[in-house]
Amino acid sequence: MNTKSAASATPRFDAVDALRGLAMVWMTVFHFSFDLNQFAYIKQNFYHDPVWTWQRTLIVSLFLFCAGLGQAIAVAQGQSWQRFWRRWAQVLGCALLVSAGSWWMYPKSFIYFGVLHGMAVLLIIARLTVGWGGRRLWWLGGLALLAPWVASPALQTFASAQVVDVFNSPQLNWLGLITRLPVTEDYVPLLPWLGVMWWGVAAGSWLSSHSEKRLSWPVPAPLKPLATLGRWSLSYYMLHQPVMIGALMAVGWLLQR
């Protein structure tokens, strides 16, 4: 079912927005659990326990897939570069705010290339490559996903220690060609995540080229709030953690009285 955006005459697709909204809800549950752990209400290892590390991987994958999907649909609808850059500037601005906020909370492991930083770079690549065709992007996406798994042993085997250190440094580790994970609270490098974005673009291109009916899948009434949430994903992303952390701090203060 199509809905009109207040800011544009181009249609919105509830199914796509609901998928993005689902990612937001899952992310909220994950982050709330992380915050409970930080405030010592639960005891979990979010950095090594597969229950949590795999959830993070799936949540980020869903986010970036939706971003690629949305970019392909926007291009198919004739979105101008001016409108793209306006939205891109919002993403970049929020990424810088995340860096500043995380530096205040975690000065030794602040976020310098997390999901919003990665998305700012990946959105430009997605926009420039939408016209490459779905089949090519499926293949290129698969290669991008495999690239870090090939690069890491290759660097360790064939490259000098100095070269390895360069790729592991903050100046280049955003590429994802690393042999060790950096110390940071969130890390979404170009590779392998470009592969997920490209798969989203490929899916969006295929859906757009066949029929809008494929994108206009009606969302059941109980899931309508997910579609609404999905339309405000960036605002919600920026607000949900300060609200939850503030609430937990208030609870802690009340319990200590």
C-alpha cells in the first residue's frame, strides 16, 4: 500500500518502511540489553558471546540491506542528486554526533567508523553503482563479502609487518582489510558491508524494474507502527540510546535513595 511522503510527491512503500522499522525494534532490544549490562543489571559478554555478536551482525546487515534497497527505489523514482546530498548530509552530521557522544562516554574506544560513518560512504557508492545492473551487483556483493576473509590471511602470509600495521591503523582500517579488530564500540568498515549494501541495491533494482506491485505489498494493520517507525529511522536512531541511558540512570538514582 503506497503512502505519500509529506516532503515529496514520490510514493513510500509500507513494506520497505516496515522492514526498516523491524531493524529499529531489534536494534533497540539489543542496545537496551547492552545498556543493562553496562549498568550491571545483567552480566553478558557483548564482545565475544556469539548470541550477541551474531545479533549485531544481522541487525547491521538488515539496516544496510534496507539502505541499499531504498537507494535503488529512490533512483528508480527519479530522486535528484540535490535531494540525495541533503539526506546524506544528515547522515554524516549524525555520524559526527555519535563520534562526539561516544568519545565522551568511551574515550578509549569511541566510535570513529560505526554504522552511520560506514553508511555515509556506502550510500555514495550505492548511488553511483545503481545503474550497473542487478546481476552484476549480486556477484560484486558476494565478492565484497568474501574480500576480508581472503585479505586477512593474505596480509599475514605475504605482507610485511609494516604494511599490516598500515592497514590495521585508524587511517585505513575503515577499508576492512585488517588482521585484528580495532578497539572501538562500533565498527562498520567498507568491506564486507559494501556487499550487503550492493545486495540491497540489486534487490531494489529488480523489484523496481518488474512492477510497483511487488513493492506495494500491504502491511497488516498490527505492523503499521513498524512502517511509521521506519520512516523516521535516523531520528529514532539518534534519540533511542540517550533516552534509554537516561532512564536507566534515573532508575539507578531512585534505587540508591
